[in-house]
Amino acid sequence: MAKYSKKAQDKIGEVMKEFKEGELKTSAGKKVKDRDQAIAIGISEAKQAGYKVPKQKKKITQAENKKSRKS
């Protein structure tokens, strides 16, 4: 499992608290209703603050998967 720094975890926790209280808004100013979106906002803010956040895993498309099986 990926390791987040303690400060990054705290930042994500703060954002989740805002989400639970109904105060979290998107960049467009709309209220965040989806938990996954709230987590993504927290991770993004932690990255911007310079905290240690692991890179996202690359998704493999079906075309790439077929190509790798042929070789």
C-alpha cells in the first residue's frame, strides 16, 4: 500500500471534515456531494502544499494489454 506523509494525511483529514460538514466546494463553486471527489481534492491540496503523496497507478487500456500479450 502507498505511503502518505503524516502532514498529507492531516490535510486530507481536514478536507474530509469540510466535506462532512457540507462546506467543501469545487473550483467552480459548487458543493461537493461525492466522497471520492472530496478525497481527490484533499490529495490535490496535499500535493500543492508539497507533502509526500504517492503517484497514481497507470491504468492499462485493453489495446495496450493485447499489444503486450502478442510480444
